[in-house]
Amino acid sequence: MAGKLFALLVGIDHYLSNEAPTLSGCVNDIDRLAAVLQSSGAPPGGTELVLRTLRDAEATRAEIIAAFRAHLGQAGPDDIALFSFSGHGSQGVAPPEFARIEQDLLLETLVCHDSRTPGVRDLADKELAKLIHEVSQSGASVVVILDACHAANGTREPGPGVRRAPVDESPRPLDSFIVDPDELVKLGAAGPSGWTPGRHLLLAACRADEEAKEIWVNARKCGVFSYYLAKTLSEAARDLTYREVFTRTAALVRTRVRDQNPQLEAVRVADFDQIFLGGAGNRSPHFSVTWNDDFGWVVDAGAVHGIPAPDGAETTAFALFPPGTPEDELHDLAGASGRAVVRRVQPGFSAVDLKPTQPDRTQTWTAVVTTSPLVRMPVVLDGDAALLQAARDLLTPSLFVREAADGEAEYGLTATGGGYEIRRLPDGQPVAPRLTGADAAVGSLEHIARWRRVADLGNRSALATTNVKLRIHAWNDEIAALGGDPPELPVDGELRLAYEFRQGAWRPPRIKISLENTGSQALYCSVLVMPETYSIVSGLYPSGRVRLAPGERAWANDDLPLRVSVPDEFARLGVVTLDHIVKLVVSTGDADMTVLDQSDLSQLERPVLNRALDPPLSTLDRLLRRVQLRHFEPEAREPIADWAAGEIKVTVVRPREAVPVPAAGGEAELAPAVVLIGHNALAGASARLTTEDLATREVRGPALPPLLRDSPAAHLVEFLVTGSGMAGPSVLELAVPPGFDHRGVTADEPLVLRAGIPLAEGEELLPIGRLLPLGDARPVDGGAEVRLVRLPAAGPDGVIRVYFRRLTGTPAPPGGLAVAERGPDGVVTYEREPGLIRQRVGAASSIRLFVPGLVGDSRDLPGAEAGELLLTFDHSCPDVEVQTCATALAAALADAGLEPGHGRPLHVVAHSVGGLIARWFIEKAGGAQVVTSLTMLGTPNAGVSWPRLPEWATLALALGLNRLTTMTWPPEALSALLALGRREDPKAGHQLRPDSELLRELAASPDPGVPYLAVAGTASTLAGAVDKQDDGSTTVGRLLDRLRLPGVSDIAALAFLRAPNDLLVSEDSATRLPDGRQPVPVALRADCDHLTYPGLTYPGMAPPP
């Protein structure tokens, strides 16, 4: 007799910490999975379900750990313990004691409801491994399902439904773990998903370098992995193995979203072929209709079984048969007792109306689906009101598409500039060329809706697609010469095919496809090819299908090879990869698949049935016709066909042509409007553009650091926008000859790339490779000129890969004095009109003035006390000298009525060089009679050790990219550092040198009698980053060697970083003020660096020891 299934299902949409954005589908995920597991009940000899769920606020760290131990800990030798988690995944910094098991000192984590609140950490993978180990000690089988991610390669913009929280950079003490480092060696190494296996079987939503995404299904948000897992289980009418469940689920996920490849892992590979959860959730292929006192007649099929809510006249219908009707008679509608039509859908069942009505409430029926509704695809409309009204007039009667509220759809229609654009909402990518008429726009949406419906085609059936083997075979001239059957390509839900360089050109791969009936009954089989261009092709077999007797095999395309290619017109647009769904449909009844055929979206043709409307061949045939035309009503009496569908994803890769890098003075076009300027150091090298997905596959891991992956200000740069939703080229690849010296590219002799990528005000473009900032970009003629001032060393394959990120920001506020207010949304608004500023100052009882520094502006302002008026003074330093800025500040304050003797408290808070501006105003320009107090945040009162500010900014950016800083920077810090790094040495740069005239004059200033508070940040680099290792080197020293910063001494830089500092200013410099002043200046030490001062609560800080 089977044991019990102890299931702990955790779903978290809402988090206490602002670091974890709100999700929408996680609770839906576990509710759906719970309903699927409960739907089979506990049949005699079956697996009994013992369920516990934790939703949102219930799912605290302490409660998850306690429930794991108490609930799953009940599982014994014959039992199964299931832990399913839907929510945010992330990473966290591991303590040094974990170095021998986590070389990058990053832990994979699950974010609990109360994670990242005071005293509460994420649940680390090492802690999960310990919990699994504890439960498995009883002999129970442990299964873990994770619909979360902890890292991403950034190939697309992470939308609001991506289940990844930013890396927790705060140091984590060893005693915050429930596991000891010595235990970890026994628990196993991490697999491709990034999660430590332990003694269990794991189904993870994605690989370690990917994102777990959410989608909309039937007006409900859900994790794409969780949805298709539940769909696979609910459609299964027989026991499935873990391998079968995973293969089907993964294939469906890959057909729905990009860059998400689910993972199946186990310590013992033989576990893959065990029955999934001991058979829980599997049940009869047919449903039952019974009476329910609350809902009336109900069928035991609901939303979790794929029954959609009625949409107008569209609903699900069942044929009703007496209980005990033999299986072979359930396919003949003539023997049906009546029909049931769904009127209301619940998670685990649906309320139905019976035709004819039935007064006997004790009666039950076996129900077989005869009609499945084609739910209209939701679309969000946005833009020009008149253009949208024209589209709405066509959408209202549409049988395929309906308007939806914002946030309830995967596609959007935007009307601007006299035309329409269709975009995928998760990533904002256009899926079609710009359309000029409402009829074309709506027609395109209906085209997409039909394609989407066929892609999701599935059925609850005892018939399995495994009864028919779809094989894809390699083919080329050498194989043809050998004769016999061509070799079969390994397919595990996904197949990647690549062009080969032969006879001086890139040649597309060729394949053959065969079908073999391995079952015991004759079946009708069809293969649909569905490229992501939204076309559907059924013609691999005559009339779109082939009938196979048991044991029979048939070759597609009359046994001729098929070329799988990226068409030239797409290649010219920059498309490098093209995805196809290859969908297998098997049925006991005949069905005409050719009715599904449609062209590419870019060659839109409305479907036309160009032959007489013969009666449907089966219920499947009627469903397929309605996908395109909706001509047939539920009253038809065609035979009921048992059918099933499965799919694999086939991706073809067509590399862009590489071109030789010319000598200095020459140019090479890499793509339209993308030109590489020649460089003598790259003699013998070649260059091409590729996609980030392909590039990261080559390097086998994330190409970007967490600082860029997690930042909302960092965005993928595509040199060509395909306009079809397909990924465009975004990576520069340089194939270099053996012995190539990458140090030949320097700031004096940069490698230049010109691209038609406009840069808005406040935006920067960062080229990066092997975690090094490689240069910058400047706006040129409506595009951008990228200057690579260094290159990283080539990888093992002899290729240097350069990735690009657009760092967005808003234009800096105009210079001068302003009244500033921060709204509830965090946005700072300004009042700059002098007369109104004077009025506000005159009415204020207390005033606080913020003067920003080198990096950042007045939007970084700290909070004001209740009743305080907040003023800001934005300036042009370091491009303008400190004295000039101080003079402008004095004049602006006087114009606002803040002159000597104004009679109100005026407290100045100044960051970085802003403190020098404030000091000059107070000590040299009469400000001592105007200012009540001065708080300086990281002000270089004794100068800085760096010879030039641009080189410091580059080093700081590199330290952040390599996770060598201790603080989590605000998003705008990246673009600010990059902007400072590409400047020529600013005018005020020399004023920050320790021996500058400015600092000598300030040091000799008479006592102004104003209270000074000097705050010094001391959280710069990670512990150990500047310590010597066994070979005498240091981590930061090796980074400096790779950066090759002009004028920066490695020895001096390391000496500075070893002393207390905030990355730019040493503690000594920040707190050094002339002796003998009254009141005595107060020095405080702050746990921050130069980019994270603003917003700190200074009165609560303790002075340094």
C-alpha cells in the first residue's frame, strides 16, 4: 500500500521589505497545485495527501523552517515529502567561513515574507539543504519544486513579474545560519539550477543564470513554470514519471517565454523514472457530474484542470454518459444521455447546466469534453484616443481578442504618430512592424491569438504522445553517402541547431523527421511547425496528417531533408536565432490540420477556407477549425476523438558574418549603422555582433555582475531592433589570433565603435567585459560613439566579448538655489522662482540647506525635520572651482533673504566637495553670520589621494562591478560614476589634491564660530580585498593591473584602501579641521561609502574610537 504525501506549499506575493517587489501569481501557484493534488482524493491503495500551505504573511522565515521540520518531518520510509516554493529568489553574501564551498562567496536564497527586516535573513540554499537532509534521514523521498530565481544574465529587461530580488549585500554573520560550514561538505554540490541537491529530487523553474517569469492566464497571474506543471498534471490521465512530467512542462515553458529553461536534478538519476509524487494528482481521463447543494449540478473539472471561465457564448460543453459506459462507447455521441454546459468555474470544479434538465439529484454521469471554448486573448490599449477608438470599434465584435485592463495581458497595442505598434508587455519588445491602419492592427492581434491558441493546445487524455515517437535526425552529404537511417539527434524538450561554415559560407542545418507508432492502436498523427514569426505550417505530411498503424513509421516531407534556417530578411534585421515550436498531435479520430495554416505575421493574410465546408471529421477537427474560423456550433454530432498534444522547441542559430578588423584609418560595417573603426593592435582579428543569449551560452555563466543584473537603471542595448520581438545583436565579439596582446588598446589609442543608438540626456552607455568597465560613449550625430579604452584578455576560445548596458538617469537639476519637496512617491519637486523662494524663506521658522557633491545631485537630499523648509543648491563643481560656487551660493542665499542677521536657524548639510563649498562660504565669504551649523558628509578637508577624479571613478565602478564594495549603491550611482570617469580632469580636480592652494587657505582660516560635524564613511572594500594572499598579490591589486589606470600607483592605492576610508576620502581627511576652534568640531564614523551618505541619521551615530 502506498504511503502518504506530506506537502508544504509556500506562496509569497507580498513582502515586508521594500527590497522585494510585490508579485501577483505566487499564491495562485500554490492554490492551483493544491487543487491538482486534491483532485484525485485518496483512492484505495493510492497516496494519501497531507497538505499544509503558507501564504504571504504566514510564510515568515521562522515559520517556513518550523513547518519544514514539523510537517514534512512526519514523513516516513514509505512516504513522500514535497516542498514547493513560489516567490522571490535572490543571492546573499556568504561569510568568509563558506569560502571553501562558495568560491564567489554568494549564496542562493529564497526570500521569505519577513526577509531583510531587522534581524531576519533570507533562507539560504545551504539551510534548505540541511532541512532536506533532516527530513530524508527517515527514509522519506524528498521532492522540491522552486518557482523562483536567484540570478539572471540580463538578456531582456526584467519585468515586474520576474521572481528575483536584488542581491543582499549586507554581511551575514555565521550564527545567522541554521547550518554549520562543516556540515555542508556532506550535503552535495550545486547543480545547473544553482541549488544544492542534497538527497532529493528537484524541479526548478530555470537555470542559475536565468529568470523565473510570471504570465497572465485566464485573467490570473501565475508563474509560467508552475502553471504548466499544474497543466501537465491535470491533463494526465495515467501515472507519469518525474522525467515525463518535467519534459512536458519544460517544453511548454520554452514555447511561452524566452530564456527560461527548467531544470530537473537528483542525486540518483534512477529517481527520474519513479512515478511523480507516487501518483498524486493523476486520475481518470473523464470527469463526473454530480449534484452539489450549494452550486447545483457540478462537474469535477475546474480552473486547475484547464477549464476557462465562460466568455460570452464561449464555454466548455460535455457529453454525458451513464456510469460504467465502456470506454469504446464514450466516443459515440449517439449513446450520450445529454449535455452539460459550464456556467461558472471554480478552482477545482465547475457549475453546469444540464440539457435536458434532470430532476433526479441522485443521478451521476461520466462527462466527456466535446467543446472547448476559445477564450479571447486580452490586450492592453494605450496612446492616441482617436486611433484607439478606431481599434476598439473592431475589437468589440472580435471573436479572438478583447481589451483588458493594464497589468492583465501579455500584449499591448500602442497608438502613436498615426499608426500602431504591438508589443510584448513583459519586455516591451515590438512583435510586428509598425502598422498604419486599425484593421491591420486588429488583424495582427487576431493572428497572434490564433497562434497562441495552437501553441497552448492540450487535452486531458489517456492517450499519450509517447505512443508516437517523433524523431529528429541529422542530415548532411556525408550521412547521405553512408545510406541507411540517419542518426537521431538527442531531444529533451529542446533542440538547438546551428549553421555550419562550409565551402566559404554559413550553411543552414538539414534534418529529417520521422514518426513511429509504438502503441497498440492506429492513430492519426500531425506535426505542426510554428516559428516565432507567428506562422503555422502543417504540410510535413500530405493533407497535414498521416495515419499510422501499430508499429508503422512514416518520414516527413516524402523522406526528403528539411532545411532549418533564419531567413535572409530576418538576418538583415539582425536576427541571429529563430525559435520554432514543433508540435505533435495524435488522435484516435481524423482531423484536418491544414485549417490551422497561417503566414508569418509580417506577411499577414486573413484565413480563408477555400473549399466546401464538409462536416467535421471529429471533435478535434471541429476544435481546430474553430481556432481559425469559429464556424461550428456545439450541436454537431461528429465522433468524439481522444487526442493528445506535445511539443519540443527547436532553435536555429545563424551567426552573423565576421569581418576583419581593418588597420587604423579603415572602417568595417558590422551591421546597418554599426561601424567599427580600424585599430593597428587588432591586426588579424575579426569582429561580429551576436546576441547576449548566445554569448552567455559560450561562456557558460552570467556575463554581468549583480550590480548590473539587479539595477533598474541598467538596460540591455540592442544595436539593431528587429521589430519582430526576436532578440537583436547586443554583444561585440572579437576573435583574436594566438598571442594577441589586449593591452594595445588604451585611452590614447582606443577602439571606436559607432552605432545609431541615441543617448538621451542623463543616459550613459557602459561597455563591459569580464567584469571590467571598458570605456564610455558620447553622443555623435544622433547616435553614439563608443570608446573602448581597454580590452579584457580573450577567453579560452580566443574570443573577447564586450557587453553593453544603457545606464538611465534623469537630467541633473538646473544649478542654483531651490525649495525642494519629496513627494510620497519619492520624486523631488523644486520651486526655483526667486520671488516665491523669498516668500517661503520668510515664512519658515527653521531652514535646512543641502549642497550635493561630486557624485549625485540635490535629489539625494536627506530628510528634513518636521516644520523645516528644505533648500537645495545644485552647482557645477568640479567643472567650476570651489570658490566660484561658494560665491554663487552666497549671492543666492542673500537674494532669498538669508543675509547676516536673518534670525532663523539655517542648518547646512553638504556632501563631498559640497562641504568645501560650504566651508569657503562660511569661512571666507561672510557665511558665519548666516549659517547656524554645518554637517559635512565625506568632505575631503585634507584632500584626496587620487591624482585624477576620472581614474578614481573608473576604479570605484570596477570595484562595484566586481562586488568588492561593502555597500549597496543607489541605481543612479552607476551612471554618475561613468559620467565622471569620461570627463577630462575637471577644473576643481586639482583643488582636491592635499597640497592645493584651496585647502591651504581653508586650513589657515580663522575660527568662524560655527558648529561643525564631520561624518567619515569607513565602509569601502570588502574584508580581505586588500589583504595579501599566499602569492603576495591582493584582489584589488589584480584588478588594478587589469584596469591599467594612467597615473594611479597600485602601491599608493592599496595603502589608501587599507586605512579607514569611504572609497574616495580617508577618515583622516574627512575629519581633519584646524585646531583651536570653538565649538570643537565633532567627528563621527559612518557605516557607508562615498556614494551612500545621503539619508543617514547622523545624531544617532557614535564617534569613532
